[in-house]
Amino acid sequence: MNWDTIYGLIDVRLLVVVALCWVIGYILKSTPKVPDWTIVYAVTVAGVVMTIWTLGFGPESIIQGVLAGAFAVYGNQLVKQTKKSGSDE
């Protein structure tokens, strides 16, 4: 599964949720006492909560929230790994 496929699965109304998840992840990563392993869970929960708030409660909202959180984490890792591979040359 590639970036475009995942992007196609997310409701366009939730792009703001993806952006907010990215910001939440960045803030948590910058917080010294937050373990890295907890960030993905916090971002996912935030994505689900914001999606339910946006679309209403239901199975689709939960799935969309998980996808929004996952998309934010995946995008962050993609940027980080791209920068890392560019500095190795």
C-alpha cells in the first residue's frame, strides 16, 4: 500500500484532523518526559476523537480517525526518513 492509496481512503473533510494530528505528534515528540512509544497511541486517540467530533459517532468515524492518525504518523516518518537518507550522502 502506498501513500496515494492511503490518502484516497481518508475523507477530504478530515485533512484538518490529519494536520492537527501531525502537530500533536510534533508537540509530544518535543516534550522531554513523553516516551516515544506513546506518541503513536496519543495521535491515534486524538485522531479518533477529532473525527467523531467532526463526523459524529459511528464505525466509519472510528476507522477514519485511525486512518487520519496513521496518515499523520506515516507522513512524519516519511519526511524524517527522507531527510535522514539525504544527509547520508
